[in-house]
Amino acid sequence: MRLGVLDVGSNTVHLLVVDAHPGARPLPAHSHKAELRLAELLDADGSIGERGVERLVTITHDAVRTAEDKGCEEVLPFATSAIRDAANADAVLKRVKDETGVDLQVLSGPEEARLTFLAARRWFGWSSGKLLLLDIGGGSLEIAYGFDEEPDAAVSLPLGAGRLTAGWLPGDPPDPADVKALRRHVRAEIARTVGEFARFGRPDHVVATSKTFKQLARLAGAPGSGEGPYVQRELSRTSLEEWVPKLSVMTTAQRCALPGVSDGRAPQLLAGALVAEGAMDLFGIEELEICPWALREGVILRRLDHLPTS
């Protein structure tokens, strides 16, 4: 069957169309993205402003039309931290449903972590042993750990690259004092969770998903996206620690010129790098591997698991 998954995130609205069958690997058929940047469209009270709501409605309507054009039998729509944490979330969800017919399902932070973990487990398989997963989104950082498809521990922290950039790094380039303050904040937030995971022992394999980690790995010399999803891509803490000081003194325009860094993601790359560095340091991670599958694939896999087998 042809499925569409509509991901309303902090940075983008992404429709991924796949040909999927129970027991088989979902095959991507079409990808439709539109920038949203909800973290930058919040009012002072934490509500999504009228401009942001109108843009969300328009983009969602376009995505639904695209899904129909591509022959999707079913669309799985969900939203993550940008709407989950908005002060007017219920009103926004109602307006989207009233004007587009799409009933966005808001995932909790732990649900987001668990579904992303499921995707990573299916990608790497049982032979990878105990997995520790890191995922940096626009609004939150997800961490999950476990041996099975359901993690033993899963948390979500308000440490998304877009959220932190908007709230902590107003300058271009950022003020060194702001970078230092954000670094302290990030590490204090992550440190509160380390003990919850440490009791399970060291992981056999550490993996990371998200555009932020992919771009950081690319800066550190990993193959580009043009070489396909099956090429191994890794990021070492040593390489990351070399790049963070460089990124902290660059303007957005200078970051845009770096390999693998898109114009839309360049402003928040430093904040994402500080989160990645903090997580790798506090969890004692020397090297991690980039996983091509993430939350969208996890949503698809969970849906396929619930389809009848005959």
C-alpha cells in the first residue's frame, strides 16, 4: 500500500510518501518539504501567532493535495514539540482540522523518542545490541536506550536547535557570552537525565538521527547525501569539539558556505552543535553512527505493525 506520513515539526512540514507492506522495508516514493520555523513565529506568551497559523494551514493543505496526487491510501499526520508546547495548541489543531480536514496527532516527547528508537532498531537490527539513540530536532532533544524495539528509557528535553537559537543566540555572529551561557544551560539540562540511563550500563552502539547530526557528521568528513543511505556515516566527539569553536564565531552566511549545510538550517547549527557536544561528553560517547531512519519511519513502521497480515 502507499502511505503518506505528514510530519509537522518545528522547522519544516514534511510529507514522506512510501510504498509499504508488513514485513518489508518501506520504499520512499516521494518527498515534499516546506519550511515553517514555528519557533520563530511565537508570540510573547508562547502562542503560535496568526502568521504562523496561516502558514501552517496553507502548507498542510498543499501537503494533503500532494498526497492525493501521489495516490496515498492513507496519510498519518502528526506534530511534535512546536505545537505540543504552544500555549494555543488546541486552538491551532482545531483550525487546521476545520480548514484542511487533517486531524494532527500530537506526539508526546517520550512517544517521539520511542518511535525514533524503533526506526533505529529496525535499521541496525538485533546484532547492534544495546542502542543509545540521540535525536536533535528543532524544538527538542530525544534520548532513548534499550535492547528491544521498545526502549528501556526514553526522554525528551526542550533542547531543540531552533528553540535554543531563538531564545539564546540573537546575534550574528553570536555574542561569546551568549554562547557560554547556552553551553551551561544545555549541559545542566542533559546532566539531569544521565543517571536514568547510566543504570542500564554502557550501550553497545550509539546512533543519532536528525538533520543536525547529519550536517555535523558531514562537516567532520562523512560522505554526502548523494552517496545514498547505505554508506556508513560517523561523528566523533574529537571532530565535534574542533568544530564548535569555529561555528561559534561564524556568521550565518559563513555557515551556509560549509559543505552539507543548508540555508534554512545554518542559523541553528551552532545551537545544535552545542547540544550534540554536550550529550556526547556527558554520556561518555567517543563516536556515534548516523541512522538514515528517524521519526517518520518509526511512525510508518508502527502503522505497518498494526495492519492485518492477510
